Amino acid sequence: MSEILKNKIAYIYSDDLVTHCDKLPAMKNRASIVHDLVRNYNLLSQENIVVVKPRDATEDELKSFHSSDYIDLLKSLNSFDTSLDNIEDNHLEFGLGYDNVIIENVFDFASCLVGSSVSAARLLAAKKCKTVINWFGGWHHAQRDSAAGFCYVNDIVIAIQIMSKFFDKIIYVDLDIHHGDGVQNAFEYSSKILTLSFHKYSQGFFPNTGNIDDIGQSQGKYYTMNIPLKDGVCDKTYVDIFNEVFSMVIENFKAEALVVQCGGDGLIEDPLGQCNLTLKGLGECINKILKSDLPTLFLGGGGYNFPNTARLWAYLTSLILKTDLSNDIPDT
Ligand code: ZLV
Ligand code: CA
Ligand code: ZN
């Protein structure tokens, strides 16, 4: 196995994973649109990529970050009849309702989703691959005890916990236009995991956290970094700030690995983000990250203009593979 994967970029995919993600109410069919575009650009038949089928996460893996109470609740709701309007206060207490309605087979979804990033993290930890892509992961808002902001479980935190057993210091970069609050909260006391989120910070914009003076706590003070941005931020501002901050962090922190959440909701025409980033701008950030030449896990995240999100992740895949996208645009 390891010889086959050596020097290859792993692309995490399974039919189950896409089927589950396609059912998410805020992102209906987005996973299929993304995967179809990546596949139809022939990116998965490049010689330096290997498609890896992930395994489901175990209950212990889910509980390595989430509370037993929360995971046990998800398990008990696995066969919940979603056609009935019987949400209880208990569900709302765990964030299930509003942004995170109870979905069919919610526990199966959670183990499949977390399994995808756990499998990715294990490939990196075992040094089988230096770069892994999981466009179906990246759910940065889920908290230890609750769902939040369309995120039911935090695959990112669990992946970083696994990687941190093998890499002494890790940088988490969050390019999604929302603040990566769930990941930040998980590691705000740690000096080994530096979290760096770029996000829109304006009145009423979810989750309303991530001010510049939010810098971590106790041993973790200065290892939480937040870059709040104004509504409507454009490429020039975003990329200039990114380049300056990322260079400074790479030079000073001496990380051994990176985890990058590549949410596409900062793109122009995104209905939630309402900002003005382009593929070129986010691509420049990814190229800068690639130049650091560290073992890296690339994850998805937000992105509510589905065709544009698919364009972004297909383009980022081509940058990671160091191949040009064909001028023949796939029908998909
Ligand atoms: O892209 O919501 O503003 C990663 C990610 O970062 C809120 N939620 C919550 C807080 C109080 N509100 C009200 C709840 C609203 C529930 C329904 C919507 C319905 C239709 C269209 C848009 C929304 C919506 N919800 C827009 N923004 C929200 C945020 C959550 C944003 C999550 C971003 C997730 C995947
Ligand atoms: Ca962010
Ligand atoms: Zn977002």
C-alpha cells in the first residue's frame, strides 16, 4: 500500500460519502457537483493522484472530541422520522434544529464524514502521502457538545488530534469566509496547534466571533490568530494580508504539518458570504501554502454558489497536482 501511494496526492472519495453529503439541507447535491467536475476535468486520472476510499470513524474516534452525551444522542436519532415535526428541547440544547435540522441517518452520516478526514489524517501521519485532499470535509463550526452552522461533527478537530500524535506542531489555516470557531475553541489552550482564521467580521455575521484580540488562552496564548475582514472583501486585500500573515507564521512557528480549510463562500456571487474573492485570489493563497512544502491536508467547507464552489475546488485540485486544467470545459 505505502509504495503505491508514495509521492502521490491522495483524493478521498467514496460513493457513500458523496451520497451522505448530498443530503445536507444547506448543500443539497453539492458534493456530486464538486466530484463530477473534478472527475470530468480528468483530474483523477493524472499520474500523481490516487483515489482513496475512506473507512467510517468508530464511536471512540467520534468521542475523542465530542461528548458521549452528544454522540449518544446522534446515535439514538439515527432512525428519527424526519417527516414528523417532533423536535424536543433536548435536541435544541445540542444544536439540532434551525441551521442543523435532524437529518436521516444522522449518526451514519457523522461516522462516514469524520471517517473521511480520519482516513486522510492517517495517510499523512503514517507518511504514506505528503498531500491529501478531502473536499467533503471541513466542518469547522461543530462544538464538543453540539452541532452549529450546518456542521454536525467536527472532522477537522478529530483529524488534527490524530496528526498531532505524529507531528509536533501543526498550523490550521481557515480560508472559509466564516470564523473557524469550533476548531479554535478545541485548541485555544494549546501551543502545538496554531489556528489561523481569515473571515468576515461584521455586525450579525455568523458566528460573530474571531476578533483580532482573540489570541488564545493560558499556554495557548498567541497560538490563536484571527484576521477579521470587512464586508465585501476583495482579492487584493485578502491575498496581501494572507501573504504577510502566512509568511510570518511559517517563519516563526516551525510547523511540521498543515491543515487547510478551503471554504468557497468568500467567492463573488456567494449568497451567504457576499464578498468579492475570485478563484485567482484563493488560488494564490493555495500556491503560497504549497510553497511551504509541508505535509498538508486540504479540506472543503462552506460554498453556497455550488457551481462556483465546484470550480474553485477543481481549480485548487489542479494547482495541488501541478497540472493545467483543460480548456475543454466538462459539460458538468
Ligand atoms: O460555511 O439559516 O446566522 C461552513 C460554513 O462556515 C445563523 N446561521 C444563525 C445564528 C442565528 N441564525 C439563525 C438561524 C437561521 C437558520 C436558517 C439560513 C436559512 C436559509 C439561508 C441561509 C441561512 C443562514 N444561516 C445563513 N447564515 C446562517 C448561519 C450559519 C452559517 C453557517 C456557515 C457554515 C460549512
Ligand atoms: Ca475562516
Ligand atoms: Zn462559511
